[in-house]
Amino acid sequence: MPSHKAHRLFEKLILKREYPEIHKFLDDIGLLIDPMHHRKAFGHSLRDILLVYALTKDENKLYSAILHNFLDRKVKYKDSQKLEILLKLLEDGQ
């Protein structure tokens, strides 16, 4: 599971803006489920992702939640810094 910075860089590259409140929301819900291992144990469920849309009615925030879940499943925290560097290079057009 990557850092919030990696999540924000990834969505900025794809959605052209950041939604830090969505990452906080998803991780806060996870903490309620399992305080010690919330993302490792459960990931973010479809329910959590759909809840973002139900509460916001914003498709881009829904996409942000989907991207958050994707990165959590594919990237380990220890690889976050490498991912952040790569995403920053892509963002800068290098």
C-alpha cells in the first residue's frame, strides 16, 4: 500500500487533480474495521468505494477511490518512494 503522496500523484496524472480527502476517508473507514492492519487485511471493499460516490455524487471522487484501491492492491509501502519519483517524472514530462 503506497503513501498518500503516491496516491495523490497517481490521480493527478490520471484525473488532473488531487482528492486527498478521499484517501483520508477510505483509510479512516479501514481503521474502523481493523485498526492494526486495515489495508493489508481487507483492502478497500466495493462498499467503501460506492460509499464515496453515494456521499459525494462526484464521478471523479469515485474514480479517485477506485485508483486508491488499485494502488493499495498493487504497490507495497516500501516501494512508495520509487513510485513517487516515477510519477513525479511523468508529471513533469521527463
